[in-house]
Amino acid sequence: MAETKKIAVIAGDGIGPEVVAEAIKVIRKTEEVFGYKFEFEHGLFGGIAIDERGTPLPDDTLQLCKNADAVLLGAVGGPKWDNNPKELRPETGLLGIRKALGLFSNLRPAFVFDCLIEASTIKEEVLRGTDLIVVRELTGGIYFGEKFRREGPNGQEAVDTCVYSVPEVERIARQAFEIAMKRGKRLASVDKANVLESSRLWRETVIRIAADYPEVELEHVLVDNCAMQLLRRPTSFDVIVTENMFGDILSDEAAMLTGSIGMLSSASMGEGSFGLYEPVHGSAPDIAGQGIANPIATILSVALMFRLTFGYEDAASAIEAAVKSVLDAGHRTGDIAVDKSKAIGTVAMGDLIAAAIAK
Ligand code: NAI
Ligand code: MG
């Protein structure tokens, strides 16, 4: 009997609860097929928590997440809360939970389903076989450095500072090497070491950590070149590790190689195997409540959870294979359908994927 794993579920707002329900359906099916055991605890988070509890991240929700082995998050936000003061905005809860849980990296896989290549803006022969993951540092860099305005000789000036410490680079580098060891054993470290001092420290540190991972083939890529190579030779990348702002930009670029936002999964990790898993997309208020949202991003986030937190590689691969087989059979939600009149809804897509899960 497998040990029962605790999953904190914070479905959030808009389509969050709709797509999370399908992810839970898929998790239940893996219990049946693989004999794993999961326990779900649901917490209020985001706009709904603001309405019901007066804060986007209630203490009991945070506690629930801390006590869990992993967190499954839907999405938060919506026009209703957009004009609220900062402490009463759903996004504030998102930043707060990542910080409180010590999550310092954001992982975004980008892989291409052959049957969806026609929907991409990139040429088929360039794209086919793309399967990479971007590991983005989340807690340092220019987003968190000192920022201020001052009077200069030509009027007002604005200053943002980019700071990285050795331990910050070490922990993200180690994590990226560990991920590379479990994948294709190739790591591209992206920096701007020809110009930035913080990038020089980044590169020195990555080189030092690389000594512990002799099996991983390491390349250093300047960020501007990486932006180019992602479009020119995406199949040559396996794991990409980079600092906060470069990762923000490159992970969006990499994601768009592979199609709809409704397909893209993510994980946020800290030390150890604990992680928070969520689709890349938001709460999609324009389609919420209509039962047409694509649940695949959230379902693929579960595959990441199984792989990275639980080490259930068999079930993770089975989920990905199930998604592929359902897509190969021609089933599409509206966002990925060429012929929108044949599109199926959220629940139907979840049912098909759950049914396709097999050993
Ligand atoms: P969004 O990702 O919610 O929607 C962008 C577009 O993609 C919309 O047309 C939407 O209908 C479509 N879309 C998104 N997910 C889809 C899915 N699973 N299936 C089919 N279509 C899908 O981004 P938007 O509109 O900029 O933001 C809406 C709200 O979500 C805002 O309040 C924003 O702050 C919040 N947000 C929350 C995030 C999170 O919880 N991590 C991330 C991004 C935005
Ligand atoms: Mg971004």
C-alpha cells in the first residue's frame, strides 16, 4: 500500500475551480490504476477569500498548504477585485504564498504535441521534438533589488538594482542540475556575463556547482542569443536555468512555441520535494462559468507534481500519455480547436483524459 499523500487544493477564482475539478478527477483515476493514495484538503484563496474572509491568503489556508506534501492551485483574480487596495488584491495572495512557502524557483516545461503543431506560429520542422523546461529563479534579481528615484543633472532619474548572492545562485543551480539529471542531462545556463557583474557571479557559481554533476553537459548562453536560439533551434535545449527577469521573459517565449495558454503547466519549488503546481493561465473571467475552459494545463501540472514531489514517474508519464492520446484522437476544447463547432467542454475533456489513464 502506498503512503497517503496530502494535497492542499486552492482552486481560487474564475475558471480555477472548473479546471481543478478535472485535475482531481485525473488524480483519483491514478489511485485506481496505480494504487496511490491521496487526501485533499481545500482552502480559500484569492478573490473568493477576500469576499468571505477579508484577506486573499487566510492563515488557515497557509497552514493547510504548509501541512501538505504539495499544493494544487487553480487561478486567482478578476475584474471585481482589480480596483481594491494592494492588500486586498488576489495577486498579493499569490506573491505572499510563494514567499511564505519558501518557493524560489518556477519551472515551466514546454513540449510540443505533434498533433497541435499546425496551431503554432513556428515552422513544423523547427518545432517537432521540442521538449524543454525553463527553471527561473524567483526571489532575487532586479525585481527585488533596491529601487528609488532621484534628481540627476538632467532631471528625475529612476534606479533599479540587480542583486544576487552566492547561496541564491547555488540553490537554483543545484536544483536545475538535479532536474537535468532526471531528463536529458543537458543544462543551458543563461546570463549576460559579458556586461553584468551579477551575471559574472552567476556564471562562476554555476561552473563551481557543475563539478558535482560531471554527467550533465553544461553550456552558457547569453540571454539575447538564447532568445534567438529558442526560435531557431528549440529542440537543442533540455533544461534552461536563469535569473528572475530573464526567466520571466524566456519562459513566456518558450511557452508560446508550443501553443495555447490552456496547455501550459508550471511548478514552483523550494528546498526539497515540496512544490506548488498551477496552470500558467489566469482565471479567464471572460469564459468562467461556461464550462468551456481547457483543463489540460492543470492536468499536466499534476503530472509535474507526481514527477517532482512524489517521484511517481509511472503515473506522471501515464497522465502525459493520456493527454496525448486524447488529443491524437482529435478531441479539442475551444482554445485549441481549428473547427470551433466541434469543440468539447471542460468536463468532457477531463472525463476523456481520466478514462485514458492506463499502466
Ligand atoms: P488569463 O490567462 O486568465 O486569460 C487570457 C485569455 O486566455 C482569455 O481570453 C482566456 O479566456 C484564455 N484562457 C486562459 N486560460 C484558458 C483555458 N484554460 N482554456 C481556455 N482559454 C483560456 O489572463 P488575463 O485575462 O490576463 O487575466 C485574468 C485574471 O487572471 C486577472 O485577474 C489576472 O490578474 C489573473 N491572473 C492570475 C494568474 C494566476 O492565478 N497565477 C496568472 C495570470 C493572470
Ligand atoms: Mg510573465
